[in-house]
Amino acid sequence: MRFAIAVAVAGAAVGGVATARADEGALRLREAIALALRNSPTLGAAVADVAAAEGNLTAAWGLDDFLIDASATWVENRKELVGGVQFQQPALDDLLLTAALTRPLPTGGKLGLKLSTEYTRTESVLIDPMLGPQSSLSEVVAPSLQLVFSHPLLRGIGRDAARAQRRRARAARDVATLNREASCAALLRDVIGAYWDLLFATEELEIRRALADSAREQLRVVQANIGVGKQPTSASAEVEVAIALRTEDALFAEQALAERTLELRRLLGLEVGPAAAGLRAGDRPDGAAETPPIADALQAALERNPQLAAARAQGRAAAIEIDVTENGLLPQLDLTASGGPTGNADHANTGKAFSQLGDLSSYALSAGLVFQHPIGRRAALGARDAAQAGLRKARLSEADIRLQVETAVARASAAVDVARRRIAALAQTVDTANLDLAAERARFEVGRATNFDVLRRQEEVAQAKLRQVRARTEFLKVVAVLEALTGDILPRYGVVLQ
């Protein structure tokens, strides 16, 4: 897949990602984005649509290409003499050579210069009652140089009508370009979300496994106490139940990690199969990304959201059809005119025939009008009605997308605010929970706490860690959603579409 998409890979922090703390050998977020841009079939299809639209636009510019045409026609006629007819032409040879250069006019007409030369060889027979058949032979060369002009006077007149194909192609190119930008923004949003989901799943598995290990460590302590008679044999039961439940939670977390890995692989266009190696997120979230106030985010989304911009471009394309179909309601009235010098001489004086083109002593002029108008105009009226319906649909679609974008921005802005406050609220929970766990273990050692108390404190530490990681990853996920809506996600991650 070849297309002009550049990705910045500088070492600075990107979108709230603390790259300085990235794990060595693991997949970095910028690397994941580069892989997705290179391998995504959805984005590749959008890029192909842009290339096709560019090709159609180039083809539309062909409406203004000069046209060179040439022709050669040879006619040979032979007839038997007919009795009783005094004058006959039993043989006629005619050679016509033409060459023309035509320039289409942007307002709908054509202007051309046409040079033609006709050579005619005629055998004539005059039947004289006294002398019998008398034959004669004539060879004539007749060159001409004509300026040819044609132009519509009603239907099809004007640049808007005559170059509607180019306007359509330009509008289609704009729509395809904006759809490519929307596909790219959606791809980045999904990749970023899947990347942080992978990180959370990895962290959750580690925390769940560590929680199960801490329960096993508690079981060893309890078994030692049982061995010296400090606790009854039944004291290990609730710890063994906790180990089983925590092991099950770790297995669920392992399954979730596998699912997150497969999802990210799909988005990156990587191999998905039993032989595919796992992915590991190397970047760590810090939750420091700056986001605009909701009013600024709404304004940015209305101005730069690629889906909304594409809907507006669809409306402009539909408006073109209105112009074209309204022009199609007019009658057809076309003007044609031509004029220029001519020459005429026998074959022996061919040079004289061409010299006559310069003195304008011989010339030919012609002009004509062609009128055509269908009775009922059902085709034109139907096309106009369809175009008007298409414009109404495009405007309704734009209004719907605008409402969706405004709602999504409001939701994302609220989610960003909540996630940021969650990060602040949970900042000290892990340290505090660890202190509680240490104190509970100390009380357990002296018999002032039970297994239930220690297991509960262990669970609190694990939950505090999970909540911290979830808050930070969800913050960056919702920031990516907001930036995709406002059109800021591509410059944020250094993606340049050309």
C-alpha cells in the first residue's frame, strides 16, 4: 500500500504519554500508530478513493484539452453510359483531406480552425447527335481554410453548466479527502484506545497474579501458625477459598489480555494466529494531556471535524446538481457559424488554388441555429426533483452529524473532566492501602486481626492499583476520542496527509 502519510517519531512526549518511562523492547504508541497507518485496509481503501477522485478530476480537466483531428476520404464512382441522355459523367474520383484544431471554450462552445483540400477528377461525356459521344476530363483542386465556431445560447451555456463534470469531480475529491481524514482519525482513536486497553489488561493480570500470590503467602503463614498450635486447622479454609477465587480472577484477566492483544493486532494489520507473538505496551500513561474547555472543543469540532466537513462537502456536491438540472430545463438553442477563404483551380495550377486563400477573393460563410425542446420536459423535471431531494438529504445528514458531534464532544469533555478528577482522587490510595495492609499484618502476627482482615486489606491494595491504572488509561482514551472529534488527533501524533 503506497500513500503519502508521514508520522512524526520524535522522542518528545505525545498526547500525555510519558515516553521516558517506556519499557525497552515493548511496542511504543507511536510505533503502533505507524504500523496501523501502513497496514490498515480501511485507511488504504480511503486513500484509494482519494486517488480515484484525483484521477476523475484530471479526466474532467480534459474538457479543455485541444483536439486535433484529421481525415482522408476517397470516393470513386463508375457508371455505364445510358442511351438517350445527352450529358453524363461516367467517372468521378474525389479525394478530401482535412485537418482541424479545436479548442473547447469554458462557457460551453467550441472554436476551431479547419484546413481542407479537395481534389476532384471528373470524366464527362456529351453525346452529340452529329458527332457522337464527346469525352472531356477535368481535374480540380479546391482548398479552404475555415474558422468554425459553435456555442449554446440557452441550455448548457456558462461555465457552471458546461464544466459541471469538473465541479462534480472537484467536490467528489473534497469528499474523498475528508473521508480519508475521518478514517485516519478514527483509526488513530481506535488504536490509541486498544493500546491503553492492552496496557490495562497487562497491568490487571499482573495485579491479579500478585494478589493470588499474596493469598498463598498468607496461607503459608497460617499453616505455620497451625503447625505450632497458634491457630486451629480450620483457619486455612477461608484463605484457600480466597486463593481459588483470586486464581480464577487471574485466569479471566489472562483471557482479557489475549482479547485485547488480538484486537490491537487487528488494528495494526499484524498476523493473527497461533504462531503470533504477544504484544506488550511500552509506554506508560501520566494523565498530563491538556484539553480545551468544552466551549472551545465544540467550536473546534464544528470547524474541523472531518466527518462534519465531509457532510458539508456532500451538500456542496448536491448543490452542483441543482445548478445543472435547473439549466437542463431550458430549451436547447445552439449557434453554429463558419467562414474563411477558399481556392479553386485546375490540377495543373494547384499553387494558384492555395494562393487564393490569401487574397480573400473567394470565400465561404455559413451560420445556423438549432432549436430543440422536449414537450413535457419530464426527464429534466425529474432530474431536478431528484437533485433537490438529494440536497435536502445532504443538509439533513449534515444537521444529524452536527448534532451527533456536539453530543459526543459534550460527553467526551465531561468524561475527561471526571477521569482527571479520578486520577487526583486516587493519587495516594495505593500508598495508603499498603500502609493499612502492613498494619493489618502486624496485628495478625500478634493475634489482634483475622485472616479475613488481612485478605480484605490485600484486596484493597489490588483494587487501588487497578483503579489508578484504569483512571489513567481511560483518561487518555477519552482524550483521544475528544481529539478525534475536534480534528486535533492527527497533528497531535504528527500524522500528515498529503
